[in-house]
Amino acid sequence: MIKFIYGTMNSGKTVHLIKTYEIYKRKQLNPIVIKPAIDDREGKFTGWGTTKSRLMDKVVPAFYYNNILDTVKLDCGSILVDEAQFMSKKDVNYLITYANELGLDVVAFGLKTDINGNLFEGSSAWISMADEIKEIENICEISGCTCKANYHNRYINGKRDTNRNAVVIDKGDVSYKSVCYKHWREY
């Protein structure tokens, strides 16, 4: 089974990943978590590190890769992908082919779109290839609004970022708000 679970920032994607990891462990499905090394919120890892959610204290081991071929060396019964939006289409194709050949479950978690409303390359690949796609819904983080959040606004050092670069890593104090269409378009 190949599954892609997406949601906005702070919707609980990593909480769901950790829950899935614990369930797979209890069922002795030997899960591993992998994530692209470009995501360095938990530290700059290559190889084994950890992943955690901003919404809970639980930490699980994660294999940070620069090259998806590194994951073929890992002994596992199932693969959980954190920050799947940062994968290339080639990496998604490779991982799905590899998993299908070995009969492994793959559950990928990530954002669907960048701050410009465009599909991430990895998310586009997961959407087109997954057996199952699920959205974790969230509500707008603007005070008083309860509309569905589908978009993100980025803030750097507390100020609204207007440069519209799709990805910003290591550029000061970066934070995001998940917002509805109205509050996304206001910027």
C-alpha cells in the first residue's frame, strides 16, 4: 500500500506519522522513518537522527538521506516518509518501485503546496502515484477565522515574508501560519 497524507503546517502530519510508527512497531512491521536531509529543523543530520512534532513531545528515530539510494541499505518492513514534499519526482518513483518489489507499505506525510499555492514536486509525484490520498484538515490561524486552511503565509523574524521563494531554510527565525484563501490572498 502506497499512501500520501497531506495537510497544512500545524495540522498534525508528524503526529499522525508518529502514531503510525508506533502502531506499525506494535504489529512488528519493522517501520523506519526517512526524511530528506534538506529538512534540518531537528538538527543537521545525514544518516540517523530524530524527528518530532511541534504538537507533542514524542521523538522517533529518522534516517535523513541526501540520496534515496541510501535507503535501500536499511532493513525494514515498512517505510514512513516525513516531509515528503521535499522529495524529487525521481526519488518518489524510485521509492515506490523499490517498495512494490519488496511488498513494503509506504506512508508519506507532507505539505501539498508551497507559500505560492503551487504543488511541491514531491507532493505532485505522491498524488499521482499513491494508492490512497488523505488530507488532514486544519482551520485558518488568523484570529477569529474558522475557514478551512489550504495555504501558508511565511514570517521571518516576526515579519511577513513577501519574497515568495517556495522554500526558505536557515534564513533567521522562520515561522508559518496556515490560512484560508481570503487571508492568503490579502498578501
